[in-house]
Amino acid sequence: MNRREAVLALGSAMALVACGGGGSDSVPVVSVTPPVVPPVVPPVVTPPVQGAVTFMNASVHDPSVIKVADTYYVFGSHLAAAKSSDLMNWSKIAEGVNASNPLFNNVVTALADTFAWSQVTGLWAPDVIRLDNGKFAMYYNSCKGDSPRSAMGLALADAVTGPYVNQQIFLKSGMWGQVSEDGVTIYDALTQPNVVDPNTFRDATGKLWMIYGSYSGGIFILAMDPATGLPVTGQGYGKHVIGGNHSRIEGAYVLYSPQTQYYYLFTSFGGLDANGAYNMRVARSRNPDGPYVDAKGKDMRQVKSNPALPLFDDASIAPYGQKLMGNHQFALATGETGTPPGYVSPGHNSAFYDAATQQYFLIFHTRFPNTGELHEIRVHELFINADGWLVAAPFRYVPLSKSVTPLAAQVAAADVAGSYQLINHGKDISTALKLSQNIALLANGTVSGAQTGTWQHQGNNLVAITLASGGLFNGVLSRQWNANANAFVVTFTAQSADGVSLWGARTGT
């Protein structure tokens, strides 16, 4: 029996797909009720004062961001939500698929038809956007968890915090033996999507789109009606963008850059849990609906597992896309204190462009070394390198205005030379931590230490680093807050044409 036959034979009992929520999907599961991620209780933190570097952490899995007035809101799986005014201090405003969640007037009854289809009272990664009529639209979805039996629908509210009023289910998947949403073919989980993980966005002309999907047949995109918030009729599941054959790719999010005029497609490869090797990747296109390609020009529509190989064939998909970050850990340098910083399975991100400051931000959840399934929101600034690719800062976001002494945003060549800790994120999908190495960027333009090569300051915070072991990496210099050093330090984030990211953080020497 080949794999397609095996999948169809298993029917709704198969345990093959991710639903973008709080369950483990590094291996097939058999329970129809997704495991519950233990809640993270935020520590008691003194309210931040101007100039102080403080963090208040919150747990929202699969955070999707929207900014309303001066406040950022993130919405995630299990109907969790949090808000922040500075992208550093988050306060929880909702949690749990239960009658008391303030985002709905009793979500259990409001979405009863959704839960009846998915066969579980649970919600996965949602998205919220403001429609042209001023209403806030929440795109919710519920997945059975051991199959792509899912429903996606629309709820509307007058305020971003709700209460949201259900409108209707508009997509379903996992209808075994029945005609799928295209109205013609019988549902096939290898080529058709699991209707989860929506992201709705506007293109440069204001047209509305929704990208969605997970494992199963991959990620798809639909044209949306900006008046109703529903898909334009007659599209079925829409256009295929990336993935298929149950490849471990999910959490799609699209961000347009007015500087480069590219649409950037973020996805997470691997599994979401602490042993799943989640890692974030980027591809880009001149068109909102693709085709999306990586720096080598590889078309993301070709990214899918080999049906002749075992399930969750990561080796076939690992060569694709620009890897932003994966499992890693910095060592403590001389004079630094605290827990060595690092992430485990960072992923399922959203992203935000601030037109006023022309800054880009990456918002995601992550686990941490040696802490199991505990997860929290993290925000890193994104920069554009000389090749027009987005690269992520090595440390979580803290604005330079928090410095007790004025710091220039521009990093001069004379400020770059020194000792660094280097993280090479590689291109693999692996649970192993990428550990920091000690290198030096010398004033004569050479690199010494654990890696050798050359570096060149190119002006306007751009830097080129050529390593003997990995070729050319085009990157961006900045000053980032190193909490273990209690100081802003010079950092670089760089990327190669092969899609490998380097991070460097200057140490005290």
C-alpha cells in the first residue's frame, strides 16, 4: 500500500496534520482532543517607567498582530489575546475556549456549528483585521487535531477586543469521501488544504487577500471581498502557494514592504513543540498571490514532502526558503549574568510595518532551552539587507530611546571592530541548539577565531561578511539590548544566498 492509499484508508482517524495550535505535531498523535499547553502566569512586574528597560511576558501561542491607535494586540490559539503599548510589556486580556472569554458572548454556543464540524471544542490560530467599513473581522478556525477535519469562519465586532459576533463558516476540510470546497473533487488531504491558520492582508492597491493552510495539501491563498470580509465566490480553496504531501509547513503570514515593493511570505517549517524544531523562513514575490521564491529563485510551490518517503519528510523541504532563525543559544560572555539567552522552536509569527518610523517587527511565540513547553511572545526588529531580504535582529526589541546615554542609530565602521559571539542558524530542521562561537571582527577587515574570513562596512549600517566556511553574507548592523550585559551592544544580522542566517553580538572586549 502506498502512502496516498494509506492516508485515504485511515480516513478521519489519521493522525497526520498540524492545526497550528498548542499540541505536539513532531510525531503523529492519536488523541482527538489536542493536548493543552500549560498556561504561563506572568510574573509580577513593577509598571515600566520612562527610560527603564523592563519586560512583562505573556503566553499567546501563534500570535497574530494588529495595531489600533497606540496599542498592539495579538490574538492566538485557544482564544488567547494580549496587548502592549511598547512591544516589550504584554498584558493578557483573554484566554480559553469557554463561556467566560470576553472576546465572545459565550463562544461555546456562538460557534456551536464550528465545533460540531471539527468534533472538538477548541480554536486554533486566528487573525484579526479591520475591514473597510470599520468593523473588526476575526477569522477563527477549529481543527479536530488528529486529522484535517477543520472549519474556518468569520466573526465581526465594533471594537478590537470584541465581543465578536459570528457571521458564518466559509471553508471546511476533512470531508472524507465527500466533495471538497471546489465542488468537483473528493477531498484529498495530500493536495487540498487543512483550513486553519488564516492571515488576511491588503496588497499595495488595497485589495484584500487571505493566505491559510497547514500540513496536508499545503498553504493556499484566496481573494477576499473587502466589504463582507468573505472570500470572493467561485475560488474553491484558492491558489496553491507552498507545501503539500503533509510537509511540515504552516503559520503563513504575508507582509508588504513599500521600500522594496516585495511581498514577503513567512512560514514555519518543522513541528511546533519543544522537540519539533520549528524555524521561521521567508520567501518573496512581486505579487501578493505569488509565485514566491527564495534567494536561489526556487519556487515555493515545489516545496513538499516526497510521497515515497516516510511521513514528515523534513529533508525534502529543508533546502527551501530563507531561514530567519531556529533553535539556538548564546553563551554568557565575561561579565554577563543570568540565564544564557536562546530559543527553542521559535515560530508561527506575524509581522508589522510601522509606516511612521519605517520599522519592521517580527512577532512570534517561542519556547526556551531546558524549560519544556513553556512559551512566550517575543518581538524582534527586522531589517532589509543589501539583497532586499528581511533579516532578524539577534535580541528582542528594545528601542534605543531606553538608553541612559544617547546612542546613534548609525553604527560607524570604527564601532564594529571587536569580539563577538556568532550564531550560525544553518539551513536544517533540527532540534539541536545552534551554540554561539567566539569570533573577532578585526580593524583590518578580517575575521578571526572560530570562523575566518573578511568583513566590510558598506555604509548606512550595511555590512558584508565573507566566511571561509560559508561564503558571502549580506547583513545589517544595529545596536540591540543585551539583557545579560545590561547594555546596548553592536550586533549584526546577515544572510547568504543559500538562505542561512548569521547573528553576531559584540562582547565587552
